[in-house]
Amino acid sequence: MNCTNLKQGQTLICERCGLELKVVSECEDERCSMGCTGDMDCCGEPMKLKE
């Protein structure tokens, strides 16, 4: 998951340590798509959407 794919209200979780990040505001600026590359990582692994 990178920031261009995230929607308000979604939560990312690290399956290793349990860290959770909640999306409070979506990226709506063109500059975001240029600066958001790759996955959101924690503990060396991509974070996943919390179900």
C-alpha cells in the first residue's frame, strides 16, 4: 500500500509489531502521486490494510 491508494478511514497495520496507522486525510494533491512510491513499510515488511 502506498499513500496514493489509501482512503480516509482506512487503517494500516504491521503484522510483526502491531503498529497501526489510520488515514485521517486522503492525498488530493498532484504532488502526492509524484512523491508516493513504494509500499508503506514497518519492521522491514509492507504494512497491510486492517480488516
